Amino acid sequence: MLISKLKTRNAFNRKMKSIVAGILFSSCSGYALADAQPPGRLDFSSNHHFVYSANQAAHNVSAFKINRVTGQLTEIKGSPFKAGEYPVSIQTTPDNRFVYAANQGTNSVSAYHVNAKTGELSPVIGSPFVVGPYPDAVTVSPNGKFLYITNENDNKISTFLINQESGAITASGKPVVTGEHPISINISPNGKFAYVTNFYGHSVSVYKVDQESGQFTRSAKNAKTDERPIYVTITEDNRFAYTSNYGSTTVSGFNIDQTSGALTEIEGSPFPAGSQPYSVTTDKKGEFLYSANWGSHDISVYRINKNSGKLNEISGSPFSAGWFPYAVVRDNTSPYVYVANNGEGTISAFHVNTHSGALEKIQGSPFETELGPYSLIINGFAMSE
């Protein structure tokens, strides 16, 4: 693995049998959940949905089609697709036409066109694109115009303009300063605010986003977290933010000020999680939060109090995953959760009880992928597309 990763993460015993740990997971994309879903397995077969996995140890991207009835994964034709060295984060545009993977080993981003019918990936002309040293996370603005990269060793965020026709990216504006060792970046669904976790700064940096220029400006002081925050996720209603704190075995929760974006810790935060939580995500309706716990090889599931944002772990949680789970994603138009098991080269698949939030392993799970799955993204298209 890269010297940067060895320095920053081996110090905290992120060891595994096959590779050195480290992950960024990218947030889910897709269509909104129906207002109400009855229990049981629903028929979502009218859509094409795909799971893409950035495989750090294999230097490629795997692609799977989701069976919308069973939740099972089938690897698609041509997969895996070539990436740069050590891809550590993967993201899609809101319209699902393009996919981007951050390659930490080559300081670049691989850009792909997505075939809406088959899920196959083809390189964007000019890909891979140079994005500066040690890119650790890639994300896309909700309006699909801008791509952002955290440069972990430089303590900066780089901004790129996305060509809406070709998917190519070009540098835009000056890099923005963060706290110490930025890991993940996430933008509120309304596009107004951006949040960056500072691994060594034990904090989250807060910015306002100019949605026309894509530029960030500081809008509030850094919010303190527990030790070593890695990933930050935001509920769809823009009211709450949560971080996974790898060094403290907790998840921190915050209220979001709707004017400044400032974060105020939720009563009861930080909330206990499994050992060494690595990534967190919420479902589209903001009912449940999922934490992938690297050290305990499981997934914690919490019900989110819609008034206060407080987390309450559900009955039966945590749920067993594979070795060293790093990324967890929720398919927001069907009741399925997928987890990247970095230590064994698999993806675990779960059916979600839409009332209790409990996870049940899908038949055939876990599904094999390439070595070192590091980050997951879900991409969805209507059949008519």
C-alpha cells in the first residue's frame, strides 16, 4: 500500500491478512423510496440497478447487476474494469451517466461512461485525470456540475468542473484548506453545505457551497468529533449529520443549522458502535443509519429519531458481515444493503425489514469480487432509459 496510508493507519493497527486497511465509501444514488413499503420482498424489476466496487488491491472496478426481486448480485460482462493504482473511492453523478474512481497510487481519477442497459463501463476520453497528491475521496455535487477530491497529505480539497456531455473533468478555482488529514467529503442533499472529516484533527470542517461556481467558503467553526473520524453522512432532509469515529468505537451525531451549516452535537452523542467503525450511511427516508465496523466484522443498525436525530440501535444489531467490512450502501428504491468486505474480497448482501430495520442475509451472499473491495456505489436507471 502507499506510504501515506502506512504512516497514518498502521499506527492504529489497521492490519489484515491480505492488505493494509483504509476505505472511503461513496454515498448511494437512485430514485426516492415510495412513501410506504409493505413488509416482504417487493417487485422492483422495472429498473436496472448496478453496484460498482473500487478494488484497492486489484487496481480495478467490479460491476454487478442487482436482481431487483431477490437482491442477488450478478457480475456483468466486461467486469472488472481497469482503474489506476489503488482506487480508494468511487462515486456516480446524480443522473448516473458517469462513474468516477479516485486512484491514490497514481494521484488520478478514472472516469467512465455507464451503459444504462448493461451497466458496462467505458473510459471517458482523457481518463485518467490528474487530481493532485494522495486523493482519498471523490464526491459529486447534487447538481452534477462539480467533482471534489480530498488530498489527504496536503490538507486540501480540489474542485473540478464536470463536462456535462463528455464526463471529462477540469480543475476549477483554488484548492480549499481543511483540517489535519482530510478523509471524506460529503455535500448536503440541498447542495448548500459541504462537510469534511479531519482524521487527525478529530473534527469536521464546515463550508458553504456556491452552487454556480462550485467553490467552498468557511461558514462555521470545525465541529469536534470523537477520535479519528473517517466518514460523514447527511440525512436526505438536510437536518442531521453523522460521523464514524474509527479511533473511539463511536458514531457522532449533529444537528445542522439551516443558515450557516454549523454542526451542534445531538443529545446523547457520541453513540456506541462496533469495533473501529469505518463508514456510515443512511437510507433515503432518514429512518435508519448503518455503520460498517471494521474491527468487529459486522454492521450496526440504528433507528434515527426524526425529531432529535438521536440514534437507537435496533434489536438484533449488530449483524455479522465478512472480514474487515469497510463500505456499506443502501439501495434507496428497494430494501437491500451491500457491504464491501475488504479482507476477504467479497460483497455481503442483506434484505432490509422496512419496519424493524433488521438485516437478513440474501441467498448466495457473500458474492465474490476482486481483491480488496474498498468503496461501493449504487447506480440506477429506469428500464425505459
